[in-house]
Amino acid sequence: MGTVTLILNAAGLAVGAAIGQPKDVLVEAGQTAYPYDAAAEAAGAWVGSTLRADGSWLRPGGIPADPSVADLRAYARARSYAIETSGVTVGGLAVSTERTSQGLIDRAVALLQADPTLTEVDFDGGDDLPRTLPAEQVRLVGIAVGRHVQRAFSARAAALRAIAAGTAVSFADVDAVLVGVMG
């Protein structure tokens, strides 16, 4: 087999491969030929990968072959946000923990604290099934959501500390830290 060359589109996505030196491979307008050598192979380059401006490669699906510290930090933030906004169940009641829902729950709890004459609150846990909840249950929902969000923030902080310390060097390492804190 001869030399392999990757064909990159204008965005740096490897859209194909050809046999031959880059200078001998015919490409369409807006495409470039990129040598597929041992370094490119080790970096995770192949059809479906994207060459980034810094010379590193993203695997299909946007996953870096060799994640940088910046990649790991971005991943930790994205994963912890997904955990934070994944919802909780409180006494059998499914509760959305997306940012808007967090604010609405906070305001309902604050209203109950400010007006002790209220004994119940109309509530929608994100499932489009409104309910009237007793004040105490709303307070419990607020506590559960607050604890869930704080655990997600603590998990993010632990992951970022592990990345900075060099003990989390892969996406799997970051996931392990997040799961270790979230339980």
C-alpha cells in the first residue's frame, strides 16, 4: 500500500482518504490534502475526524483524540451542567432542575417564607401536570433541588481540581470524579 492522504473540507473535516502523496491527490475546490503519517495516526486523524487550528484532531462526534486541559475543563463544565439540569425526584414527584425551574422553585420557597399565611402553592414539576402542593412539600422540593444543584457544583469543582492536579487526564477520569461526588 502506498502513502495515504486525508482529504479535508474547508472546515477541516476529513471527508475522505486517497492513496498517494498530498501533492498528487486531486481535491475539489475548498478541499486540501493532508498527509496521513504516523503522527497524524497517533493523534487520532482519520475520515470523520476534524483538524483543529492548533493542529490537534477531534474524533467523530467532536471528541478530541488526546484531550487538552482546556478540552477536559470544557467537558467537566458541560457534563456537570447536564447533571445539574437532569432533574430529581422528591417523594415520588419528578422535578425539573433546569435553570428556569430552579428560579421558580426558589421564588416559591421565598414566597412561602415571606407570607406564612400561604398553605399551598400551585406547582408544575416540568411534566405539564400542574398540582397544588402543601407549603411543607414545596419547602422539601426546594431543599432537594438546592442540594442536587450544590452536589453538581461540588462535582464540577472536584473535576476541575483533579484536572489542574493532573490526576484527571481523560474524559473517563473526569466522569469518574463527577460520579464519585454525585454518587
